[in-house]
Amino acid sequence: MKKYIIALDQGTTSSRAIIFDDRQNLVGLAQRELPQIYAQEGWVEHDPMEIYATQYGVMVEALTRNNLSIDEIAAIGITNQRETTILWEKATGKPLYNAIVWQCRRTAEICEQLKKDGHEPYIKEATGLLIDAYFSATKVKWILDHVKGARERARKGEILFGTVDTWLMWKLSQGRIHATDYSNASRTMLFNINTLQWDKKILALLDIPEQLLPEVHPSSYIYGNADILNNAIPIAAVAGDQQASLFGQGCFEKGQAKNTYGTGCFLMMNTGSTPCRSKNALLTSIAATTEAHTVQYVLEGSIFSAGSVVQWMKDELHFFEASADSEYHACRVPDTGGVYVVPAFTGMGAPYWDMYARGCIVGITRGTKSEHIIRAALESIAFQTRDLVDCMQKDTGIQLTTLNVDGGASGNNFLMNFQSDVLQIPVCRPEMKEITSLGIAQLAGLAVGIFKNLAELRAVKRKTTVLKPHMDAKTLEQLLRGWEKAVSRSRDWVEH
């Protein structure tokens, strides 16, 4: 019986494979770290071959560890770090350049020029995105500009572009599949979310040949077969990690929202079948879609540095040995002693969109201890989320009554309690930690018929922890005022 689904979760800092059965139970997991390459200040890269090797490796490891045979696997689903950009040779599969990661700021000047030339209104209307180095479009342009002969070869159809999902499908299928889904395409700044087509005007503006681009399909869709250990296994779902998480949280209806606490932090709300145009610098993208349903849109706010601030304190400041220890240290002091951390390591995302902001620690006195800084760093994640929630509620007119949370840092009880206090609403954390992988497994299961419909997915009851607010309004107001001041100190720091 083919009753298992492999979810390939290719993230910014690791590659993971999670196996689910036909009742949506997690039966196996394997994970490997993905090395980060910092070629220059503000540049972030990955080795595309390392992305593939680690992802293939954990898939085989998860099967072997759990004594499963490849012929028991009904489908593969792929969920991935979004916006990260790879170009490779069609004939050989050799990458033209390292993968330029979503966090990379090298194309900030290209973005500034596009804004100065007055292109932002059109790009925002067509793609739902603001012009920023975050997205794939200017990364593609940069590679074509800097790799000798690349643009000419692209025009001849010799070069292919893909986000990480596309790269993995191409490699797993031995070059037979060159495709992506609506959710990933909608994060490239090249895809028109109104027509559901690559936008010719933007391609011409950036001098990106259309021959580079993959086909685009719904998220829950049989893309073709992967060749795994001499077996043909259907790749039956693809979705960007945040959209897969929204699906896994069961946010199928308009007005439902989740926040994922990963390397970055991503607040996303399902806005239904019409795009919601933000007046508060949030982004409009496409949700993970099924063949049986019309396209749904999402409103999203992105925080660039969330879990990465904990990683920074562990790896660079050596404040603790394991990320989970941050909670213990934060609870050793009653408050931050007036200290605020603004973790704008690679600029600030929504609602500020300041590519030139940089991180700062303010409010330090002679009595400041490492515990105060640790606590302030964790609080910064909750404050940034509050900024996003405020914007989202203004844009949609929908008041959140609860916030669904997931991702690594959602396991930090101090942070989640503080998040509930800062938002003044309950925070709901499912016991199932692998929500993103569950979402992509559900989408794959729908495509191959393991699951019949959304009602069947909803019927599974999951244990959830609910954290409720306890902070008084006066204390909260004081804290938020301090956060605003701290953010103002980090803005526009880099001279340009």
C-alpha cells in the first residue's frame, strides 16, 4: 500500500524531510544544516548543489531510519525558502552562480533606481509586492548582468531560472520538470497576480528573457515524477514555506491568520478570492492553491530577523550554548531594564521597508547584564509582530481574535506569553510542530487522492496550547512607546 507522503522542507538554514502517513501522523524526520555563505557584507548565498545534496540525503535518511521502502511512498511535496534565486545551465544542470538568498541586499541599488524611475506603482499593482532586494527579480537581473554571456545564453534557451522548489524538481526529475507554483511565482516580483502570467512589461524592464522562466501551476498538482532510488514518485505539491504553513494551520477561510517564527517572521492572512491591496506597506501574494478551488490571495508582513536574533546571540555573542536556553536567561530578570534590541541585521521589512536600517541595542546602563539583552532580543520579535498585526487589521478591517503560531521560536514560552501580552489576544500553538511540512503533505495528499477534500483535513482534531494575555494597558503602552523610539534610532543607518 502506498500510504506515505514525503514532505521536503528546504529552509534557509537546513534541509529536512518529514514523512506523514495517510492519517496525517508524522512518522519520520531527518534534518541537515545548510551552510551559509557571506561573500561580502549584506550578501547571503547558498551552494545550489549543497541545497540538492542535503535535501536528497535527508529524504533517503528519513526512509532508511524508519524502515520504509520507496515503493510505499505515494507522493512527494516540496516546500521551500522563497525568493532565493538560482540560474543554471539547461544542458548540464551546472549552476551559473551561487543561489542568491532572500536575505541578500546586494541589489538594493537596482531597487532604488527602479523607484526613482517611477516603476513602483505598476510593479505593486501587477505583482502585489513593493520594490525590494528581498524578491527574486533583481537577483535574476544581477546574475545576468555579472556572469559573462549569461543573458545571451538565456535568450537562446540555454539557461534556466528557478526558485528553490523549481531547482529541486528539476534535479529530482533529472531535468524533465521546469515548473513552479502560484505561491512561489507570486514572490518573484515577475509574476502578475491578476492575470496569473509572467509579466512581460517587468521582464522587459529588467531585461530578463522569458525563455528562462518555469511553467506555473496550482500548489496541489501532479508536476511529474521524481526519480528516487530507481523509482518514479509523483511530485504532487509545491508551495512556498509560508503559504504551506498557512494551509497546515487550516486557514482555508478569509480572515484566518498565522505567524511563523523561523529565521524571519511571517504573518499571513487569507484574504479570499480577491487581492487585498495594502495601504500599510504589506504584501499581496497568492495562497497555496488546489486544483479544485479558485485562487485565494494572502496579505503578508515579513520580518527579516526573528529566530536569527537568537542564533546571533548564541553563535556570535556566545550568551548561551543552545537556542532553547534563551528562555531560561530571559526569565532570570523581571524586565529588560529599559533595554531594547532592534535586530535590523539586513535592513527592516514591513511596515518600514528600510534597506538601510541596521541593528542596534539602546537603553544600556552600567547595570545592563546579558540577560537584559537576551530578554530584549526575544521581546523584539513580539514587537515586530505587533507592528505587522496593526497594519494588517487596518488594511482588512478584520480584527484578529486569536493568532495561530508555528515555527521554531514558537516553542519559547516566554516569547509566546509576551506575544499574547503585546497583542492583547490569545496565541494558539498546535502541539504538531511541523505545520509547514504538514501543509505541503496535505496538498500532495489531495492531488493523489489520499485525502478527499478540505473537510477531511479539518476533521482531524489537534492538541493546541492557548496562551492568554496578562499585561495591563499602561505597561504595554509604555513598552510600545519605547519600541517606537528604538526603531527610529536604527532607521536609515547606512549612508547611501
